[in-house]
Amino acid sequence: MSLALATLIYEWRRYLAAVIALAFSGLLILAQVGMFTGIVKGATATIDRSRADIMILAPKNESLINSGPSGLPRRIEPQIYLNPEVVEVSSFEGDGARWNNRPGEGKKAITTYVQINMVDTRQGAVTLPTDYPESVRLALQEPYAVALDRTALARLGVKLGDSAALNSKSVRVRAILENYPDINQPSVVMSRDTLRLLGMGAKSDKTGPLMVRVRDPARAEAVRDALNAVSGGAYRAWTRAELSKANESALLKEQIIGVMLGFSVFLGFLIGVGITSQTLRGAILANIKEFASLRALGVSMGSLRLIVIELSFWVGVVGLAATALMTYLISLLAQSNGLPMSFPLNWVILVAVLLMVISLASGLMSLGILKRSQPADLLR
């Protein structure tokens, strides 16, 4: 075991403030990234967890987030079947509607706007999410039945079995979903038949994005390329995983979110460097006699500097571990309150590099203290 690591383990209390500062700097950034990407995951959960291997969007759409109209001409759907590896194609339709609950005596009346998401209730349908229990699928087969995520119940003023109105037409809450939150706007899930009965969905020769299932999911990328090659610019095919990443990137590129994340990175860097450098300086100053003893034994100043740099490296490693633990606990807390968090790998790597840079920079800023490690001071 190196001297630097042994020092950190033996005198961990002196370095605890630096570790905590690094952990909170990382958490400040990752918590926001996780929250924003979690919002996207919640809003697109019905698509992300479907049986679709490929999504067909309008040619100019770069994602499903603020990308403009994503409707396609209805003639596109039969064209997709021309690929011999395609086994099912179905449109994903949705709409917006005004929601009115029907409160009992003493309850609050709620009027708001909701997002309508549609699923086909046929067993194994491409639009049906894989994690829907059989009870939910059967419940949605009932005309005018809807399903809500449990986090939306209080916002919409209903519970299981209650009736409400969508655009003044009566519906009934027949199922409760888990892990389908939508922070921006409450989502209501219904069958395609109920969507039609309510007079919603596509009303022209346009249809929603197409969800495609292929015979061999491992060949999804090859089928995507084949479909794009014959599209003639009428549509663009995406793999489901590819579209999911594009949705995350589109949200994080939003101007206000970009400003918030940029400010968090800047603030985290300042906090990390300020506290970590001062903590390391204080710890080295407290051990200045030990460093003086090493110099008296013939250890060069360059070797002492390497010890300090290695010490700052190990502080960074422990800080990374503390960041991972705190982020995991925060994600559990968020999930328990209905908000799943997601952490893109590129952001995790960015934060890890940032924390190590902070730690090593703090070590470099602390090297000046070693000038006080004069062997003559041991005789005082």
C-alpha cells in the first residue's frame, strides 16, 4: 500500500470534507441530468417499452421531443410491409383533451389538459407495452376505459373506478399503471377503439408515427437501413434504442435546460475546487512535520509532490464512489415518488472526469504548502 493511500485511510477524517464536496458537486450535476432524462423516459415510456423494434417518423423529425408534426401519410404503412423481414406495422396515435373529474361532496373539481396515449389491446400487439399486466390489457378492452399512472391520480382528482370527462365525454378509470409518470402533462392511456369512440386521433389522411416489429430483432439495424434506402425521403426509420437516445439528447439541448446544466457544471466546479483545495491544504499543513521528517531522511521535494498528487487522486476516487452512492440513493427516492431517473453514459463519464480534474487541480494548488516542510523546523 502506498504512503498516500495509507495516509488517507488512517487520517480519513481530515479529508472527509473534500470527499463530501466532490460528492455533492457530482450529485448537483447528475441529479439534474437524471431528472430531465427521467422526464423524457416517463413521457415516452409507452413507446420505449413497446414490442416495436423500429419506429417510422416523418423525414425531418430528429426526435419525438419538440420536433414538429410527426404524422405520416397513410399510404406509408402498407409500403413498410414490402420488406420481407417486417411482421407487424401499427400506428401510434395520440391526442390532447380537456379533463374534468367528477368530484364527490367536499372534493375539489379539477379541469386540466391531458395527453392521450393509445395502445392496442390485442395480446402481443406491437403497440402494447411489454410490462403491462394482463389485468390492465383486459381492463382497457372495455369501451371508454382509461388507465392512469398512480402519480397522476391526485393531479386529476380521481381514483380507481371513478368516472371523469374527456372533452365532455364520459370515461372511467379502470386500471392503475406503475412507472409511467409524466411530469409535464398528465397522460391518459386508452385503447384504439376508445380513442375512436371519443372522436380523437387521426382525422385525415395522416397517421401517427409507425411502430414496426421485425422477424429477428437482432437485425433491426439492417432492416432500418433497408427501409431508409427505399423511403425516397417520405419517411425516416429509427431503431427504438436510437430514437430513445435522440429523445434524451433533444431535451438536454433545449436552451433553458442547457443553461441550467451549464450553470450546474460551473457551480459544481467552483464548489469542488474551493472546498477540496482548502481541505487538502489544511490536511497537508497538519502533517507538515511528517513531510519535514521525510525530507530529513533524504526524500526529495519532487517525491513529496508526487505523494500529494497521489493523495489528491485517491481523494478523487473516494469522491467518485461517494457520488455514485448518493446518486443511487437519490434515484431510489425519486422512483419511490413516481419519477424514474436515467443517467446517460456520456454524462456519467463527463462528471467522473470533472471530479478527477477538480481533485487533481486541488492537489496541485496545495503543493505550495510543502515549502514549509523544512527539516530544521523539527529542532524547534
